[in-house]
Amino acid sequence: MLRTHDDKVKELLGRMTTEEKLGQVQQLTWSGATGPGGGQTAEIEAAARAGKLGSVLNLHGAKWTNDLQRLAVEESRLGIPLLFGFDVIHGFWTTFPIPLAQAAAFDPAVAEADARVSAVETRSQGVRWTFSPMMDVTHEPRWGRIAESCGEDPYLNAALAVAKVLGYQGPPDGSGLASKHHVAACAKHFVAYGGAEGGRDYNTVDVSEQRLRNHYLPPFKAALDAGATTVMAAFNTVGGVPAHANNHTMNTILKEEWGFEGFVVSDYTGVMELVAHGFAEDAAHAAELSLNHGLDMEMVSTHIFDHGKELLAAGRISMDRLDDAVSRILRLKFALGLFDDPYTDMAQEITEPTAEARAAARDAAARSMVLLKNDDFPGNDGAVLPISPATASIAVVGPHADSVDQHGTWAGPGRLHFESVSILAAVREAAPDADILHSGSDPAMAAAAANAADLTVVVVGEDSAISGEAAARSDIDLPAGQQQLIEAVAATGKPFVVVLVNGRPLTIGSWVDRAPAILEAWHAGIEAGHAVADVLFGKVNPGGKLPVSFPRNVGQIPIYYNHESTGRPYDQVEKYVSKYLDLPDGPQFAFGHGLSYTTFATGAPELSHEEIPVDALERGESVEVTVSLANTGSLAGDEVVQVYVHDVAASVAQPVRKLRGFERVALEPGEECLVRFRLGAEDLGFWTNDPSGTYLVERGRIDVYAGTSSQAQSRASLRLV
């Protein structure tokens, strides 16, 4: 789709001066809120009039974008329109759950719904480009930006990245880009940003070629295959080379191997930071390295524009490379319809969440919640949840019980204008005949409320501000005082449920055994309270699963399900094996874990073939995996059937499990079904350490596991011959 505009691009490029070309490569910020420095308002207006600016970020509103667009279209020499971009990560006006929460739904339709609603709201504001989706696979819960990620598995990240791209842009062929219902997507951060050492933002990443290709790159390839038109470079180094000037990742892999026809934009001042990295001597050198090694647009810092002419004159960059970068940017502007319709219809501007958007956000939030624990409680006639409608009195306590900011990190402008529904308010609404007591952070007052109530809802977790970008934590326990509050409520001997509102996995091992029920609600967005109440009272039967492991304590980090084996794997008795002396093996809660108010039974995986030739797989044949599923309980509910593979002996040691299929299935009580998956070459092979890119499917045994978490034991064996 992008290349269909090449004739127009070529004609326009032939009329542009060098300064106008350098201007197209430049993006400036209307208000600096995501990095060093301030807004660039005066520079933007002057550059737009002069035709020396390609894009603007952080400006929205039909009037404001139209006013600025007129300067570019009606006052500059060539009238090339501006491309407005914005960080719409999980909602513009209507805040959906954070991406990590959306991943917990194990349902791409949730991510696509967020993107669809976001695209319509964003496009009505004059913004045609979102810096989303983020697809940084990570094993690092200390890293604040795990909240924006979809967790520790590349397959899950890829599936949700595809859903987001389709929701934002429409069909993969790009035919929907000019629609008033779509915006351009941006696959970020390229690449391996989720591997930051120590979980410290912007930190070093040292990664092997096979880990890069097997673990970090697959979501990006999937997003581009789904039509993503732009890519954002990452802040980190990759093998000692900053991603903003990494020839191997941007040129060799992205543009040459994958044939990417869109453009690569820097992250905020990422080109300038090449000097701080110790990779470039000065601003001109940073401009040279970034442009030559594959970057096409510079965000906020102005090194390419400022030094481009002198670099061209000195032969340090070529006009062909500059023309290529500009062509990529212009292609997208044509595809978005900016040359035909550069302005936004103010009469169609959306200025608040609609009822339909709120309903979609509420549904997404409820589907994203994970029931971590739900034990029977003495004297409670069964498990704590769901809360019985006959419950006469309920205490809602904790520092987040009445919080109206559950939007989460990197929420859109809606967070500044529209409060999220509090859990306290939603419980009152859901149980109008019950006596609702409330207490905040004080443990003694919380205990008193719990003593006076039949059941207590304890709402604890993180403020939105302590997850997200530049919000790494060395300690991921509950913030100070919250564990004491849980213990005070537990000491009453009355039934209670802990509701966690957070942007990352937390270490909860010090109190998990005291709590009879735990609901992971995440930062669930504008309809958070309603969604929590829907789950607590059983209007929605929870069916979410963890997209990331919950460590027992920070000393275990990194801990993740898809690890490689060692020569001395864990053994409870043997001393000289890979384990900690002071911790049990494994996480507190595993990837894929999640309970329901009903019960399910899954059968062992059945394979259509016990063996298959490697050359048949390479020709596109596959093996069908069939798993039986039955709802054996008394309530309707959802279960996520998960399929994992393990290559038992490979020329590059493989993870002990790799997720290669999942499906969320809704069943009525007593209902049964068969769930089918297909495994092909892309599921049964792996990338090697060859820097030129070698993918192998080797002969040997593949174990296929199926069940309801990464700890599934049901297995069948497939032999590749």
C-alpha cells in the first residue's frame, strides 16, 4: 500500500530543497513532557511556515491541529502537511486497562477493542499517528515499563501486537489508513528494550543473536506483517551498539531482511543521547551515525536538521540516503490521505468517552483480571468469592479503595479530565442493600471495619506514578504499610479478599498465605471500579491468566517460565544443582496461572501425526493438536487452553517450554468441546546465532504440552524425521 504512492513521492521529492528534505526528517514537540527540555512551540510555528518540519508530537484537538496545519499547508512553499503523533498507549479519552493487564485476558479481541476505540477518538482530535503498540518482551518486573508490555512471552506479545495494529490501522494492506476511524501504528521499542539490566530504564542490554531473534524480534515481525507502518528505535544498546544507530537491527534485519517500507522514528532525544552513550563524539557525529544506520525521523533533538547540509557537503551522509528517509515519510503521509484532506472536521471531534466506549473498557477490564487464589474459608460455606448477594455488610478498606485514579501509566489525556470509577463506589452500586463500611490506610481502622462487617475487600497496590517509564523499583513489595494493613484484617478472623491494583508483578510471598482470596485487577482504566465489582460479585466469572511470572522475592529475578535448562536442573534433594538455598523452586505464581469460580478439565493433547518429515514442515504442512475441555463446575465460565512445545535436543539449547498456541473458551456448566491448534515450521524451529539470520527445523523429539498454565503436565511427543 505504501509503495502505491511512489510516483507522487518521487515527483514531490524532485521539487524539494535540501533544507525541506531535512525538515521532513524532523519531529518537534509541542510540549515537552516525556524527556529533557521543554516545548518547542515557537520553533514549530516558524518551521511549519518555512516548510522545514515533518511531524509534531504532543499536540491534539481539532482546532489546534488545524491551525498549525494551515501554516504548513497554506503558507509553506510546497504545502506538505504535518503528521501529528501522540502517545495513545491504552486509550485517548477512554482509558482501557494497561497493556500488561490486556495481555492477561489472553484474548486478542480485548487489545483490538482498545485500539479501535482509541483510533476513533485520536483521529477526531487531528492526530493521525500513535506511538503504540509496545511489544517489548521482558523478564524484568522491576522495570516500570513492564506495565506497557505484554509480559514475558514473545508469542503472546506477537498476537496482541497484531491485534493492536489491526485495531489502529485496519486491514494489513493499509487500505484503511485514510479512514477517519484509523491512525498509523508504531511498533516499539526496536529492539530488546525489555532486557534492560537490573530493570533500570534506558540501561544496557547485552544479548546474543539467537536470543535477539527468538525472543525479542518475533513480535515486531508479526506487527509489520500485520501492516504496521512505523517503528520506533529503543533507548538501549544492543550488543554494545545503541539501537538508534544500530546498522544490524535497523538496516540489515528491519529494512533488508524484512523489507520494511515504512519509516523508523527515534525515541525522545534518542539521537542526541548517542553522545552520552559514548558512541558519537558530538551532535554532527550522532546525526551521521543514526541516519546512515537506518533512522529516518528524529524526535525532539535536531541534530540531523542542524548538521545535515554540512554532513552532505563532507560526504559523511549521502543524498540517496536522505531521499530514502524522506520518501518513507512522504509515503505514509500520502497513505494517510493527508495531502487530500489535511484538516480535521471540528464538528466530528470527540471530546469525552461515549457510553459505548466506557462499556468496551469495562468489559476489557473485567476480562483482564486474574483470580490468583480463592480458598474455602471456615464458616463461609465455601470460597470467599464470588461475594454472596445475601452478604449484609461489606467493608472496603485500603489506600486504593476510594481511588479515582486507576488509569495507570501512560494513560491518555482522559486521565486529566475524567476520573476512573473507584472500587468503593462500584461496590456500593453493586450491593445497594448491603451496609458498606469504608476505611483507608490505617491498619487499626481497617481492622475495626473488618470486625464490623461480614466480609472485607482490601484494596492495595501501587499508585500509577510508580510504574511506567522512569519508574524502576528495586523493591517490588507492596508499598510501606500495606502489608501491615492486610495482616491486621487477617487477624480479625473474618473472611476477606485482597484486590491488587498495580502495574507490574509484585512480591507478595510474605502475606499470600494469610489471604484466602486474591484478585489481580491491575490498573484497569476508567471503568476499573465497575469491572472489579463485576468480578467480585460474580457478574463476570474471572478467566484471565498471568502474562508474566510473579517472583517469590526480588532475589529470584529474572524468573520466567521460558528459560533454558542447565546441565544441573533443579532437584529438591540434590545440593549441587541450580537453585537457591533459601527459596522453593519456581515463582510464586506461574505464567498462564489463573483461577475461575467454576472448574474445568482438560484432556491430554492428541496429535494428528506422531511423526512428520522436516521437509514437509518446510513445505507448509503442519500437525494438528486437539485438546478436550469440559466445564465440570456449576457456573458458566472461561478457560484458556494453552499449548507449549519443548525441543528436547537441539543444536542451540531451547527453552523448557515455549507457548505456541492459546484460546480462551467460554463454556456453560457441563458443556464440553474440542480445541484445535496447528503447529508448523514456525512453531517447531528456532533461530541460530548466525548474524545473517538462519532458521532451523531439526530432526528429533518435540514434547507438546497442553493445559491451563505453563506448568501443564499433560504431554504428547512428536518426532520430526
